Amino acid sequence: KQWSRWKDEL
Amino acid sequence: MNIFRLTGDLSHLAAIVILLLKIWKTRSCAGISGKSQLLFALVFTTRYLDLFTSFISLYNTSMKLIYIACSYATVYLIYMKFKATYDGNHDTFRVEFLVVPVGGLSFLVNHDFSPLEILWTFSIYLESVAILPQLFMISKTGEAETITTHYLFFQGLYRALYLVNWIWRFYFEGFFDLIAVVAGVVQTILYCDFFYLYITKGMSGCALPA
């Protein structure tokens, strides 16, 4: 899918 | 990492440190909403559980630990050490009206129905409205100490910078996180009224139009 969550952000 | 996200993180760190120092130095939490600080502590607790499951970078881990430590220290100062200066009569926002809908929504709209992911989603949704008790308290008292307005400015600026970071990452990395972006837009919009006052009136200690 074209969006997924960023896991490297605070 | 890009300059917008780095500046955003530093702005967020500045806000957290400014508030903690203000309470510690003045030995008073007058004008500060303890409820908002409780919500922020809950936001960090539910979002940073991945501290135990994944290591991303020293920066990431250390910032998360700093945020959690400072937010719990702030809550401790407000509700324990300087409890006598806590203005409970004006900090009356019904936070259950925030936590319950946000809790429900995080079960309905999330990226993955797993405990860590639902807790992360809960923390994203909660953060977007966590400042409401503080803004509500300021509107009730009709004034804000200068240092409190600086705290709010950096607190609001951080997520606005994250919005730019997400545009940057969409353009250069080609994907985006709809949940974080929508919640981030809502969060930043809630500060717009305050930003207007902060910039036009300088808001340096002057009474806010109620």
C-alpha cells in the first residue's frame, strides 16, 4: 500500500 | 532525517524543557494545565513502548527517554511537589471526553490491529488533542505567563514542522502515513488561534482577549 507508518519518527 | 524533522524535534524538546524549567525555577505551576501534562505523559508512554522491541538509532532512543523522563518529572512537579500551586479550579477540562473517543477511534482506524500498533495510533490521536485542556484553561483565566506562551509556541511549532517533514518524505520517499498526517493537521490547526495571538500581540504576559 502506498502509505504505511514511519517507525523511525518520534 | 531531514532538517524539518530535526528542527521539529528540537522545538518539541525546547517546549518540554522550557515548561519543566519554568515550574522548577519558579517553584510554581500556576497557569499550567496538569491534565494536559498527564495526557502528554500518556502519549509518550503509549507511543514509545517500542523502546523495548526495536532499536532505531541512538538519537531516537535517547530522545524518547528524555521525553518520557521530562514529561513524568513535569507531572510529578505539578501533582506532587508543587501541588499547592496547582490551579485545579481552572483546570477543569473533561479529559474523558478526549480519551474515550480517541481510544475507540484507535481501534477502528489503524494501520495494523496489533497491540503495539493500536497503542501507537492511540498516542497519535491523543497527542493531537492533548493541548486542549491547556488552551481551555488559558481561555478561562484569560491570561498566560510569558514563559507559558513560549512553551505553547514551540509545542505547536514542532508538529507544524513535522507536517513539512511529511511533505518532504512523501516527495523524496514516495509514501506517507495518513494517520499521522491527519492527526498532525488537526493538532496544528488547534494552535492556529494561539499562533495568531502569539505573533500579533507578542502575547508577552499580556491578558488574552477571553
